[in-house]
Amino acid sequence: MEPILKIENLTKNYGAIYAINNLSLTVNRGDIFGILGPNGSGKTTTLSIILGIIKQDTGNFTWFNKANILDNKKIGALVEQPNFYPYLSLVDNLNIVAEIKQVSNIEKEINRVLELVSLHERQLSKFNTLSLGMKQRLALAALLLGDPEILILDEPTNGLDPKGIVEVREIIISEAEKGKTIIIASHILSEIEKVCSHVAILQKGKLIKQAKVDEILKIEDTIIISSDDIDVLYEAIARSGMFQKLDKIENEIHIILNNDYFPKDINKFAFENGFILSKFEVKKKSLEEQFLKIIK
Ligand code: ATP
């Protein structure tokens, strides 16, 4: 694992408010790293510091293990809404961005990014004729100019309708599949869950938890079963050793399986031992539940 970004003990306060408080985390090459937190938890402040837009009070961060060197060509960021010219076409707007970014092969590169965000057909439309979703995709196109290896996105689906959200998500996933390192800040748990490989959960500027998304999700689907012979069934399952956690709650048995078993094994076990289940339910623990529990 090659660290791309290391943040160590970063703190930024505004008077009595700690926007971020002693924050440390590491993003490795190829991670799709979600920074998840409610409003005001310090996500934008964190991204602004690592992009050199504002300065931290204490602590430090390194990109590619080089202190304080920010190679803008390697990083494409969408933290503030880009200022496109309303009466210029998409191509003309992208031309201006490409010039600023000193992108080579400008024409080819603009065609490439317009294809990627499915705006090629609208390339000669004026910016102010685009829908909100299209404007957001154009912002992504601008960010992708020059093919940066790291993408940083602050609330990339904010304000979009469900179709727009899916479109933006698909662009992010297709970039991720090329092996890019992507950092996404969001307060929308399902977004992080669908896109990210890793997540850091922030609350009031503090890191509450950092983990792989599938590790957080893996923890514990609960199987809820019921039967007329609930006490006998409970004893049988207690002897089976299939669980990490077993509870009898009123007339239900709640089971968290150990890693060797799947929910269907419980069904099979009950059937083979002569129990008829009147209830069989698998309660998936979404990141949302975990998140709400964590920040409680
Ligand atoms: P949101 O999801 O609402 O965008 P966030 O997680 O990005 O929130 P930040 O914008 O980083 O959070 O803000 C963190 C805290 O720092 C908030 O309490 C905010 O009010 C405060 N803050 C941020 N910038 C400033 C500023 N320039 N002056 C004073 N306080 C600020």
C-alpha cells in the first residue's frame, strides 16, 4: 500500500469552534476514500487545507510523502463550484480551464472529457442552457481535464435529482475503475456506501472511525427467527456454535453468525432439526445505521 495523502494531527479553529480537531488519516493509492459527516463536521475545511486553499493552525499533511508540495497537475479537485462563463459554450469554457491547467492536446482532451460525462452532443450549447445535472457533469469534465490521478470531490451530488445522482456516481465509479485515487466528502451515507472503498467518519471536527466500507458493512447482519418451539430451538442453536451473538428477545431469536456461516445455513439447520420457522428475516445493517450509532 502506497500512501498518497497522510494527514497528521491537523487542527483548525475559528475562535472557540474547532472546525477540525487533531485529525489524522491516511489515503492509499487506489482508495476511494469517503469523508463522511453531518453538516459542520469539518469535511470542507479538511479538503480546503489539503488543497492549500486555507492553512491549518497545527499539524501537517503530505502528498506523495513530500511535505507541503502540492502538484496540481496530479490532483483534480471540485471543492467550490467552478465559475463557468454563462454565455460561452461548453467547449469554450473547457478551453479556458484547459489553458489555465496547461493541458496538452487541448482539443483531443476536451473531446475525451466531454465523452466521459456524456455532454459531447451539447458541446456547442451555452453554459446557461444546461440543466443542473449537466452543469455538475461539466464541472466533472473540467476536473478531469489533463487526466489527474487523484480526484477530490466535495458533495459531488448535492442538489441533483435521482437521475443526476446516478449519472455523477457512474462517472466517479468509471474513474475509480481506472485505478485513480478518489477522495469524496459527503453527508449522504448511501453515496459513500455505494462508491467508496474506505470511509472516515467525522463529527465536530474529530475522527470518530476510519475503516474499509465492506468491513463496516460486514459487521453483523442480524437473523431474526421465530418458531412455536422457541426455547428448544434457542437451546439447539446455542449448542450449534454457528453464532457470534445470540439473544432471545420476547418470542424471537436474534442471531449474528460467525464468519463461517450464511443466513441460509440457519434455515437449513432448523429444517434438519425438525423446527418449522414461523419467521425468518435477515436484517442488514446499513452504513446508515452504523453511522447514526457511531455519532450518537
Ligand atoms: P457541510 O456538510 O455543512 O458543508 P462540513 O462538514 O463541510 O459541513 P465545514 O464547512 O468544514 O464542515 O465547517 C466545520 C465548522 O467550522 C463549522 O462549525 C463551521 O461553521 C466552521 N467554519 C468553517 N469555516 C469557517 C469560517 N470561515 N469562519 C468561521 N467558522 C467557520
